[in-house]
Amino acid sequence: MKLDMSNQMRLEQRMKLAPRMIQSMEILQLSTLALLEKIETELNSNPVLEMEETEETGGAVSESEQQEINQVKEQISSEGKKEEDYSRLEDFSDDSDGYFYRTEISKPSNYDDTDKKFEAMNNTPDTGLSLNDYLNEQWRLVDADEKVKKAGEQIIDYIDEKGYLKVRLEQLHNKDRNDFSFEDLEKALKLVQELEPAGIGARDVKECLLIQMAQSSDDWRFERELVSKHLDKLLENKLPEIAKKMNCSVERINEAIARLRKFDTSPGMQISRTKNPPIKADVLVEPDSDGGFKVTLADRSVPSLRINEYYSSMAKDRKLDTKTRQFLNDNIRSAKWLMDAITQRKHTLLKVSRAVVESQTEFFEKGKLYLKPLPMSEVADKIGVHVATVSRAVAGKYIQSPQGLMPLRDLFGGGMESSDGGSESFEAIRAKMQQIIDSEDKSKPLSDDAIKKKLEQMGVKDIARRTVAKYRKIMKIPTARFRKKF
């Protein structure tokens, strides 16, 4: 067997993304708030990158400010010469400066004004108190036997974020250990259910409501009977049947339901509720004087960036060592890439937004009922970019318009053929469904078939009953039986 080596030439095409292109795509899909965080990170890590000074950041003085300065100068000159007063003020300034210098507080030898760890700790947001920590803080103050206290700690560890104990007490009891008995668990559970927020430690919705009623000072005897004996029928909206069994009117049950609405069926969420991130509009749509709409980017908070002139000249200095010049050139190249990516993001987002507004003019004028089907491929062809670029441009972006604040992506979507030969978006169909359900007779709510016929009368062609049911579930609208009011 003979082994040898030889050279060969092969021509092939490969798709390879350059780092600059990857960064451009990442910047494009960032929201305004995320872009500000990205810029702040780059400013802290790249020494050659800096913000341009504007009027807001202390650059040029505006005309009105200059007039105020001139007025102050004229006022000072018109008051006459008061050299004695000014000299006394200067003497006092000199004495006070000397005093403050003499009484300067000494700092420890290991003190660092730019302690990065200390600065990071100060800038770290508070994570907030968890439900488990909140309950344990209260449990430490409970007066009980040591075994009951240990049993309570075990119970608290198994309470979920909504405030429910989802495991049976038998599962928490270990017969092979003598830490606490099953009776201790039962005693501990009763004490845990007395903690705040009211209703904590319940094992189901019924127990949660009963605990909250027991801790209230009002008279809940009727509601307690209603919940303890007829909650299943209540959830099925079988009010006449409940009224017959309780020997009361349906109106009396409706009054009890209205009173029960004050209670929280997820008490743990009062403490462990996750904070929603802030939403900031990325695109602004405003009525124009010519009857159309003006589209602008809400990027005034995005600072203008530039490369430091001193470092730029240093990078061209041949007298510097190669390592320093290489470091500066790498940072200058990175800064240019970032600035180009931000500029590209601005132009792309503006082009996409203007194309969308042009296609959805009726929606911005009249509302959701006039939202048209708009595939991303149509906008991509219109502005001459790839459909993936449109998808990245609208990702996580919000648009502020006369119709309110909404995700930019919601203006895209498919639709169905209408009776007049045109097309209607799925969002417009759901808006019509909501309009039909809002105006129905609640004593005789419409079935899905009846909603389907109403939609056909409003111009929605060939919509299936299962499609109506699917949209109703998406909109979190219950069936006709549960919408019925007695």
C-alpha cells in the first residue's frame, strides 16, 4: 500500500458571516432600551469611543440662555463698582477654602475612588423579597413548640409562587425521623395559614377563599356556605340550581359572587409577582398636516457617538510601539463598526416603519377593524431587503400611534377573503368578534355558530365554526354557558 501527498485546487462557495455583519444584525434587533444598554457597555469598555456633546449634555449655549447671561452681566455692571464688597467676598472665599483643606477627612490607605466591585454592587438592582423569605420572616416570630416550628419550615418550603401547598401532609411526614410528627404538621399548617397575605398555605381554591373569609371581620355566613358546599356548581355557572338548593334567589347569589370578587385566589403573587420590564416606543406615528401620517424614530435618548481625536491621532503616530498602535486600531475599528451598525439600524427601522404605515393607513385612521393582512415578504420586497431583515427590524419594537402603544410585529399577519372580494386580517376578525360578544344579550349569549353567522353578515366570508372557537380561546373568552348572566 502506497501513501503519498499531493496538492489539489478546489473551487467552492461558502456562506460566512463576518463579525461586522453579525454585530449589525444584533444591533438591528435591539429595542431602544436595549440599545442604550449596549452603548453604555461599549463606552465603558472602549476607550476611544465617546459621546458627542449636544445642547442637552452641556455643549453649545442656546440663544435664550445667552440672552439671560447678557442680562445678568448688564445688571452687575449697572449696580456700580463695589470693589470693597467683592474684595471681602474674595477674602472669605480664600479663608473658607483654606479651612476646608485643613479639615479634609483622611481616607484609608487602601481606599480606591474607582472601586469597580463597590460600584457594581451599588448599580445592581434589588432582587426583591421572595415569598419563601417573606413567610419565613413571619414564621420566626410565631410562638410554637420546636417540632411545630420545624414542621412549619418544611411546609413553607413547599408553598408555590401562587401561595398554595401542592403536596399532601402525608408526603412531608418522614416516619423514620423524629423531627416532628404528623400532628405537628397539622398544627403547623393551621399556623401557617394565619400568616400574611391572607389565604396563604391553602391546598385548593375553596380552602383559600374560606381562609380569607375566616380572617375577615364581616359577616360571611352565606358566602361560606356557598363556597364550601356549591363551589363546583358555581364554577360551572349553574346559579338556578344552586339557588334552588340553598332556597334563595339568583339575585342573592349574584350579590355573594360580587362580594367574593374582593378576595385573591392567588395570594402568593402579591409578594412573588414578577416585575414587568419597561416599555418604550421605538417608532412614533403622528398625523401630518397633509392628511397622512408622519413616521419618526423615538431615538432622542440614543446618544451620538464619535471617536476620540486624541486617540485617533495616536494610532497614526509611527513613534508609538506596535502593541499600543494595534490596541488603538482594534478599538477604533470596533467603534466604527458599532456606529455604522447603529446608523444602519436607524435607516432600516425607518424604512420598514414607513412601509408598514403606508400599507396600514386605514388602521391608524379608524382602528383595529380596518387592519389589513400584511406579510413580511411584501414589506421586504417593497423596500428591497430580505424578509429576515424585516423580521429582525420589528423584533421587540413598539410603535406609538393614534391607536395607542402596540408591538410593531402586530401590524403584520395573514387574513381571510372578505365578501367584497378583498381580504381581512385575523386581528380585524377578532376585533369584530369582540364587538359582537360585547353587544350580545348576556341573558341569552351567542353560541359559536351564532357568532359565525354574525361575522358572515359583517363581511367575513367562509369562516368555520372551529375557527371562531379557536379565536375565542385565544381571546380568553368563555363559552356561551359561562357568559350567561342570570
